[in-house]
Amino acid sequence: MKRTSSFRRTISNMKYIIGIFFLYSGLIVGLSVYNDNYNSKFMENFLVNANSSILDFLVLGVILYYFENKRQNKDAIHELIEDLENLAKHSSAELNIMKIKIIRQLNAKGIYNIQVPRIELDKMSTIKYLHFKDADLTGLNMSESYIRDCSFDNCTIQALNITGNRVKSVKFKNCKLRNIKAFNTCFQNVTFENCSFEGGYFTDGEMKSCILKGCDFKSVTYEGANMRNANLLNSINISVKELVKAKNIDYLICDEQIKNEIRKENPAIKISRGIIRG
């Protein structure tokens, strides 16, 4: 239906050109018949010119197809983004599946910088294979869902809600995740690199062996979280007084200064020894 609609739209936009073409062709044919130009000599010259024009038609056809396909692709992208914007704030199983399909279609067309805030994708059995780069997804709600094999690169996702989630094989790089809500969230093979968590909550989270390198932990809450073997190397604004409220931070991988502060706060916590590799 969409292809047919696009074809009709293209023909409609070219109606004046088509009309002029038929008028011009009719005029030339009429004059040629009137002057008896259609003889053997004419056909000989016509065939010579027709053969030489084959390559011209091929090149012209390829160029026209390229630009028309590019225009149609641009129109399709615009329509997909409009659909996503219209559906973003409404939540139901059917609508959320539609939104996921739209994002995958945009990714398939090479579009990752989606600028649609407050997308509701909560209570989904699986959210997978979604990729974002330079996107603004402020207020994204993916709570009570299973998220896997997704990536977020240089994105603004302030107030991201992943409460009650299972998050597996997901990468966040250079993302603004201020006020993130990750209450009772299970992280498996998840990487946060150079992200800002200012004002965020990882309360009662399962963050064992989670990688959170080079991140900003200003005013972050860890109470009840399992952060055993988590990697916080090169991270900043870590409040050790808040950090030791976590359920488990044994063998935490962090800078030496943080280790010393942990020892002072709670000598019973097991500290990793030896060379640390980031």
C-alpha cells in the first residue's frame, strides 16, 4: 500500500512534466508524418541514434532512481518518527510493540539519533536489538521489562526508569543518566562507560561484576545493592559513606583512594588486592 501510494504521489508530482512530454512528442510525430519524414533513411538514422542513447538512458535512469529512492526513504523516516512521537506517551502491550518495531525500522534505515522524549516501553517481556546514538530519550520508561542486546552511545536519557528490570548485555557509553531509577534491577554483563548518574538510585539492585568505569556518581544511592566485584575505576564523586550502605561491595574494583576510605568506614569489607586491570 505504501509503495503504491508513493508511486501515485510521484506520478502526481510529475503530471506537468508528463503532459509537456506528450504534447512535445505529439507535435514532433505530427510534423514528421506531415512532411513524410518516416522513410528508410529516417529509420537508419533513428536506429543509430537509438543505440547511442541506450547508455544515456541507463545512466539517467540510475540517477533518477537514486534520487527518487532517497526522497522516498527520507519521507518514510519522517513518517516513522511522527508515528513514534504520536505513540510515545501512550502505553499498552500492543502500542509498546509498535514503538519497538518503529525504532527497529529506523535503525534499519541507519537512524540512531532519535529525538523523542518520554517514550513508554514498560512491562515488556523482551526489549532487544535497539540501538541509539546522539539520541535524546529523556524520561524513557522501560520499567518492569527484560532488556537485552541494546546500546546507547552519547545519549541524553535523564530520568531513565529501569526499575524492576532484568538488563543483560546492554552498553551505555558517554550517556547523561541523571536521576536514573534502577530500584531492584538485575544487571548482567552490563557496561556503563563515562556516564553521569547524578541523583540516581541503584537501591536493592543486583550489580555483581557490573562495569561502571569513568562515571560520575554524585549524590547516588546504593543502599541494599549487591556490588560485589563491580568495576568503578576512574569514576568520580563517589561518596564512600553512601557506598558502604550497599549490601555487598566485597572485592570492589576501584581507585586506591576509594579503597582506603572503605577500609576506614568498614574494615570488615573485603578489598581486592594485586594489579587491577580496567
